[in-house]
Amino acid sequence: MSLKRLWLIGCGNMGGAMLRRWIDTGHITANQVDVINRSDRVLPEGVRQARNLPDGPLPDMIMLGMKPQQLDEIARHHALRISGVPLLVSILAGVEESTLASRFDAGAIVRAMPNMPVAIGKGVVGLHSDSAADAVRSDVAALMTPLGLVEWVSDAGLFNAVTALAGSGPGFLYRFIEALAEGGAALGLPADQAQRLAVATVEGAGLMAAAANEEPAELADRVASKGGSTREGLNVLDADDALKRLVAATLSAAERRNAEMAAAAR
Ligand SMILES: NC(=O)C1=CN([C@@H]2O[C@H](COP(=O)(O)OP(=O)(O)OC[C@H]3O[C@@H](n4cnc5c(N)ncnc54)[C@H](O)[C@@H]3O)[C@@H](O)[C@H]2O)C=CC1
Ligand SMILES: O=C(O)[C@@H]1CCC=N1
């Protein structure tokens, strides 16, 4: 790994999950990293955390992990100091590469869109860059590999869709788990038991879908015995494409918000 020194500007829920996984898997050691946060966050043991960037030479990579709305504040405080950094990675939703390039002077800029399950190595990391050479792209992909599925997205115009599906996706699925559990409780199951059943069912179904050669639609058909009860339930989800339309509207709303954040940051 040629990315030996990392500065993380803004390292909260998401940046912290990535960092924890890198350290847990031995891809990065704590003393390779400096974190700048507005106030201290719980971070893996041994990671330096401060309010200001460290003195000394620039690192191999800087990752921006604050909110998109904090871009100007961060640029105002740090753009001069980090000018010339070889690689800038941004996990900011919406914020475009050209916007980042207008604020920061970096050898290459890569947008990364992780999701929360990176914490256990089962996440997704979407990557896009117009500026990174092949060697840099390989370095970034190697860094992200212990986090889960790594996918390059060649069309920058699709990055907001990736963000809506995979970045926000865990949030949508947690809602589905909650709904499954509440549905079970409404049928009379104790709430805690319904939640255990819902979580384990989603975990098992997800693992099976990941391992299967069949499409999810075919897996659904296998659960639904002819004339049985699953079909009755699927008929409710499928009536007027109710679930598909709800999910499509959900992703559209999230994608639209990413575009709004991109426009606000330009
Ligand atoms: N939470 C998620 O599931 C995902 C989040 N993202 C992106 O990750 C970024 C961070 O999101 P979260 O981790 O959820 O937010 P968070 O609020 O947990 O973390 C943001 C961090 O930035 C730091 N920060 C804020 N202003 C600062 C400043 N002026 N100087 C230094 N540090 C500063 C805060 O101290 C905090 O630790 C966002 O841009 C979001 O779009 C991307 C994918 C998934
Ligand atoms: O909600 C957000 O804006 C970010 C983007 C993907 C997940 N969290």
C-alpha cells in the first residue's frame, strides 16, 4: 500500500467507520493517521485527533469526511495548508469533483461513496474520478477493498444515484426491518422477538441473495409456494407495483437532494 500517511478532515460516523475497519483489518495502523474534528469523537485507540492540521510534510492522502455544507469553512481554513497534496478523497454526498478542484489544489481528486456496513467489511464503496491516473485509482481501490464491494462509476452524472441507492440504502433497509418487526408485533408477537426475527430474516435473505446465481425475483418465487401464504403477501406488495413505486420515489427524493447539495456547494 503506497498510501502510508493519511489526514482525515472530519471523521464522524462515516469516516470513523471506514477508519475503524482499516485499522481492524491491519490495512492502516493508528499512527499513520491524523484526524481533524470540530470536537473529539470516539476513534480507534492510538489515532491522533486535533482541531488543527499537524505540522510537517503533507500526507499521501487527505480524506474529507465532514458535511457538504461545511465545504467552504474547511476550504477557508485548510486549502492553503494542504495545497499540493498528492491525493484528495471526498466522501461528501453530492459535491462534484469540479467543485472540489475549485477549492483545493490536489494532484488527484477521487470521490468515494461508502455506506455504513463498511464498519464490518460488508459495505459498498462507489468511486469516481476524472483526474486520477491508473496507479492512483489502484491505490484508492486497494484502500477501499477491506470495506466491502468497490465499484468504479465512470459517469459522474450517476454518482448521485449511487449515493441514493448504496449510500442511503442502509437507512432505507433499516426502515424496512422496523416495518417488518412492527408488522409481526401487530400480529401479536412480542416486540423484541419480532425484531430478532426481522433482523435475522433480512440478514439471511441478504446473504442468500448475495451468494445465489438466481435473480431476486426468482428467489422470491421460490419462497412463494403455489396457493400458499407468501403469494398472498406478495400480491399486496405487487398490487399496482406498490413497493416498487414507493422505493423508486424514495431513491428519486434522495437523488434530488444530492443534486441540491451539489448545486449549493458549486
Ligand atoms: N452517514 C452515512 O451513512 C454516510 C455519510 N456520507 C457522507 O459523509 C460525510 C459525513 O457524514 P457523517 O459521518 O454522517 O457526519 P458526522 O456529523 O458524524 O461527521 C462529521 C464530522 O466532521 C467534523 N467537522 C465538522 N466541521 C468541521 C470543521 N470545521 N473542521 C473539522 N472537522 C469538522 C465533525 O466534528 C464530525 O466529526 C457527509 O459529507 C456525508 O455526505 C457518505 C456516505 C454515507
Ligand atoms: O444522508 C446523507 O446525506 C448521506 C449520503 C448517503 C448517506 N448519508
